[in-house]
Amino acid sequence: MYAIIETGGKQYRVQEGDLLRVEKLDGEVGATVSLDQVLAVGGGDALAVGRPFIDGAKVQCTVVAQDRAPKILVFKKKRRKGYRKLQGHRQPYTALRVAAIEA
């Protein structure tokens, strides 16, 4: 059984046991998070598609980690003007383990 969920403005296809990195969510490591924005649930030959979400469908997840992604460097330069700028950014994320899909 799989589900297509939406969180953080992105869509993910998940199955039970999957490890998923999503935009930062509130919750301590080991806490349970319920994602209720389920767009579709499928398994075998059956497929249920919501408009836009399926009523009553949830994906139960466990928070595995609250961390930050590797640093991305942003370098700007204007030639012959002496303008150089270097910025770094680390995007925070939440790692989730999918425990159950409730349709």
C-alpha cells in the first residue's frame, strides 16, 4: 500500500517503513506526527484519489531526526566592479519514518 502526501509545499510517494526528509516540522525526536493531507492512496488494483484530499485518510510517522542539510554556497560577482559576495545556507529538515497508512 502506498500514499501520496503533501507537506511543506511538496508531494511525496510513501510506503510503510520509508524514511522521508521533509521541510521542518514541529516535534521532538521519537514523537509521532500525523500527516492528514493525503492526495491519493493505492494498493494492488485499487486507487483512491481525493479532491484535493481524501477525507479521513492519514499517514502516521515517527520523527527520526531534526537536522540541517549540507551547506549550499551562493556566490555573486560583478566583473570589473570589485563586487563579490559569498553567502552560505543550511536548510533545516525533519526526517520521518512512515509507521502506518490509514485510508
